[in-house]
Amino acid sequence: MPYINFNGNIYPEHEALLPVSNRAFKYGDGFFESMAMFNKKVPLMHYHWSRMEFTAQVLSAFLPSKLDADSLESMLLDLASVNDVAKNARVRMQFYRKGSGLFLPEEDELGYAITLDKIDYSKFEPGDGLTAGMRDDCYKAVSMISDIKNSSALAYVLATQFARAEGWDECILTNHYGQVCEGLTSNIFLVKGDRLITPDLDSGCVNGVMRSYLLWMMEDKTEEREVDVAELLDAEEILLVNAVKGIQWVKEFQRKTYPGKKAAELTAMLNEKLMIGK
């Protein structure tokens, strides 16, 4: 039986804990954080924690007073133990604003629920390459909340359905200016020579943890800017990055095929720097 952590206590996953008045259910008033756990440790935990603090500020909300990065890691270990996840898992932490009210909240403290799902890999792997496409009419608006992982994910749901119907593994999203934004669950990087180019945050992409780490790790070999759709076909490689899968690569987009050499190179570097799989 799967178990979850709900506001610091462990419950069976099927137990009803949220009322229909929950603000995340009614208004999407909350956000989530996705993490990988390898060998009972979360790589880049300080990046995740900083993003959670920043997102709470954007929402004019407050993280629970008894929650900090150290206590979170301890809770993840306890939850992994009762779920018999062993060492490696995908972590999802869902935050919601407590209290009731209409659009105007009655309080601003956040509650949370943590779920763990076992994964069958013990380090980041580039995979065998993905087939990607694009849906032009399901774009992402650029706003003050476009770079956070808020609880309203309807555009991603519709784009994922469209990708499945088209037989794609991945759907690349544009913003309302028609520029490249991101993937379904990942930030996007284009490889051109020795440069890694990624849409800047003003393009509406999520401020991803792995994106931030790659920008730091590759330092002066990266470039953040607006990216036109035509540049996807001019790129030598297309990379999709997130904190759970690491670095994946696009093998085919609009009948063009791409290699995965840079994805393999960066993945090896990533595992080495973060001491994953040792």
C-alpha cells in the first residue's frame, strides 16, 4: 500500500485528506516541486529549496514554519522507508494555500503533500532519443507566474494529449509571441557548436532546477535569449532537461534527425559532479 506525507504525518495514499474547499482544487492556488532521489539523497536540494522559497514569495504565501531543507530530507527518507522504495525515487511535493475564501485567501500559510514513486534507474541517463513535435495553438502566456510550477497545468495536459495522439514522445511549447518556450516537463537547450542556447525566463519558461544548474556548470558556454522556432531545425542537437530525468535528447523533430552526443557528454559530467551512481 503506497503512503504519502501530508503536512508532516504519514497516511495511506487512498485516505481522503483534502476537502472540496481546498484552494488548489478550487483555484489552482498552489505549486509543486519535482525531484529525483538517488541512493536516498536528492541532488541539488539547495536549488529545490531556494525555488520553493522564491515561489512562495511570488504567491505572497508562507512555507510551513516547521519545514526546512534538513527536515524535508529526513521526511523523504522516512517516506521512502515505509513505501519500500529502497534508494531511488521520483519525489513530488505539492503545496496548497490553506484556508478558504473566494479569490481573496483567508490565510497565507501553505500546506503540503509529498508522494514518492519508485524509479528504475540509479543515475541520470540520456536515453535513446525522443520524437518531438509542436502544437502552435496551445501556447504559454508570459507573465509574473510563468516561470514557477503553479498548480494550474491545463496547457501541459492538453499538449500531452496532443503529443500522444500524434505518436510523439514530446511536445515543444511556444509562448504567445510564437517563440520557443519549453517542453512538456523540461527546459530546452539547443546545441550550436560549443554553445548551449536556452530561452530566457522572459520567454515564459519555467525556471527549472536542472536548467539553473546547467547554466552554472557550463558557465561561459551558455546563452539565454529569445529563441525562434526556425532555430530548432538549425540546431545541431536539441536537449530537454529537468531535475528528475536529467538530460534527454530529441532524436527527431519535423522529419529532421539529431544525434545525442552532447546529451551523453553532459550526462556523464552531471553524474560525476553530483556524485550520482557511485
